[in-house]
Amino acid sequence: MKMLYVALVMVLALPFGLAAPPDVAAQATTLRLFVGGQQRPDVMRQLLDQYQAANPSVKVDLETGGATSELQRQYLTTVLTSKDTSLDVFLIDIVNPAQYAASGWLEPLDSYLGAERDALLKRYLPAYATADVVDGKVMALPAFADAMFLYYRKDLLEKHGVKPPTTWEELSASARKIQQAENNPNLQGVSFQGRAIEGANCTFLVPYWGAGAELTTAGKVQIDQAAARKAFGLWLEMIKAGVAPKSAAEVATDDTRREFQAGNAVFAVLWAYGWNHFQSADSKVAGKVGVVPLPAFAGGQPVTCIGGWQWAVSAFSRHKGEAARFIRWLSSPATAKFLAVQASNLPVYPEVYKDADVLKVNAWFEQALPVVMTARSRPVSPRYPEVSDVIRSNVNAVIAGTKTPEEAIRDMQARLTRVFR
């Protein structure tokens, strides 16, 4: 199997102009790459070995650290602030390109992509053309995707004659029906993230977007008050009805994963990583899980937050040209397929979701494609950490009951206006 993928990656890399030319082969180059501890360093090492086999003049050292996006950002901030030249390539969260570009930490990739730039961007999932292009410049290339999905208990829905919901109204009614019929005090109707974490931004934005509103227009903030009230009201009504737990303001991302995996929730709003956990040997719901797009409001269209990770070249690398060639290879369809098969990472190319080898290992990717195609990017801003803090702190306050929706909307409007000024 390993030799098959080595051959596959080497062959499919050729149209991208990635094999080392003879005049470069004589000069050995060592690249240093950083990935997070949760990003399957074992699989990444296999990829690097394949690249080295196809490019004998290049050696790639792998550095790992930080089990969360926040820890990785802290480490990279330290390294890049010091203009450390030893780091060439690294993974960054989808919300980071604008911030890192404004800090002068990223090498723009346009000159390395050349005439194929626009055609290449069009091949990726639509949201990445927004997230990775800052002030007209390509600052990173997609590595693997992520998005929020609605997971559901197939066994419970079938038992009680309920179809997977397509609207939030259906979700609430279906969850309540199943909770009452099961008469299990530990069974939540739906688990979502209400703690003041990054995921809480999507807790607000998904129904806000779904109500037809935009957070920013032409770089200006104008919160649609009716849509914002509808977004906050959605979750508050579920808590009031007992569909969501009263402790929702304390729920973080992996709390949702654990609750659903333990069989304590009918529905879960969660990122793609949950799927493999739900199928694991210690899961109470293995073989009983379905996945569909997040619901819409009645008469509206479903929408979700895009997530995922991007390959970037350090502005301080001594090997920018070779590093840019390397991440173009890392962001190729062949690599996307390898990561899908070996690590169940969501591909950044729509066609890879339909690949027979990929579907053999991840049959649910067929349902994932329409979700990621409609996924949207969170606000692109060099001051995104401030944007994130404003939204998530207010979402948490509303869900905790320490602020009314009206108070939160006023605070968000005032603070975000200052950030985007």
C-alpha cells in the first residue's frame, strides 16, 4: 500500500511541475516543517518521505508541537516574531492568514504559482479562495478541510419514525419527541458549543448567515439586528425547551464529542473529527451515526462554517523557492487523497470526495461534499483574534443568561466597528 501511494504521488505531482529539475539535484536543501501534535505527525512523516523520494535533493525535517490551534498559534507567534530563519513551512488555521500576513510573517505565493494561480484557486473548495487570499495576494494554500456538520443517532431516529431534520424547527421538535419517548434524563436533544471558544463564533454565525445576513460589507460592520436576535433566539429556545442542556454555556468542542460518543445526545453540532471517534471501539454509538448538513431556518438555505488548515511559507525562510514548490506539492490532489485515505482528513478538492479509494475508507465523505461546498469563511481580518473574542464572549454571555441578546448585539456592533475601522 505504501509503495502504491509513493508511486501515485510521484506520478500525479508531475503535472504540477514539482519534480526536482536536474540542475537543482546537485544542491541539497533541508526544509523544516512544523505541524501540530493533533495533525497526525505519523502520516505527515510518510508524506515527507514520499517527497524526499521524488526530490532527492531535498531533505525535510518534521517538528511537532501544540495539541490545539491556540497552542500552535502561540508557538508560531514566538518563532515568527523573532524572525527565526530555521522554520520554512508550517500549518496555520484557516482564520490566521490575514493576521499573519499583516504581521509580515508569510511569504506571498503569487510569483511562485505564476500563470496557473487563478486556475489553481478555482480547483479548491470555494471558501478557500476567500480565506487564503489577503489584499489580492495568495498567502497560503489549503492542506485539508473541515466544517461543522449535524451528527445524529440513526438508531433513535429510526426507532421513533423521525427523519433527519432539514430545518432547525424540525431538529428541535424531533429531539424533544425522542427525549420524551426515551424518558432518559441523561439524553440531551442536541449538543452545541456555548463556551467562549472559537467554536462559539460558528454557533452564532451559522444561524446568522442562515437568516440571510452578513456581518461585514465592504469592510464595514453592520450587524443585522433581526438576524442576530434570531440566531441567539434559536439556542435560547432550545435551552428553554429542554432540548439543549441548561449548562450549554459551559460546553466546549470536545465536550460535545464526548457526550455524543457516550450515547448521551440525539444530535450533535460538531466538526469532522468527531466521525472517527464515533466509530471507535470504545464508542457507545459506533455504527449508529448519521451525518447531514446543518439545518436551515424554514424557507432558508443551509450554511456552515469552513474550517481546516493551510500550508504557509515563512517570510524568514532561507529557502523560499524550494519551500513554495514543496507546499504546492503538499496542496496537490494526490496529497489530498493520501490524507483522506490515511488520516480521514477532508479533502480541499471537490473531486477527491468522489474518489473510489477515498469513499471505500470514508463512505460518509459523500454526504460531506455538499456541506463543505456551501461552507463559509469566518470574517477575514488581520485583527481576527479581536473579532473572535468579541463574538464568542457575547455568545457565551447570552447563552449563560448574563446578557440579553439586545445587550450583546449592541456590544458586538460597537466593538467590531472599532476593530474594522
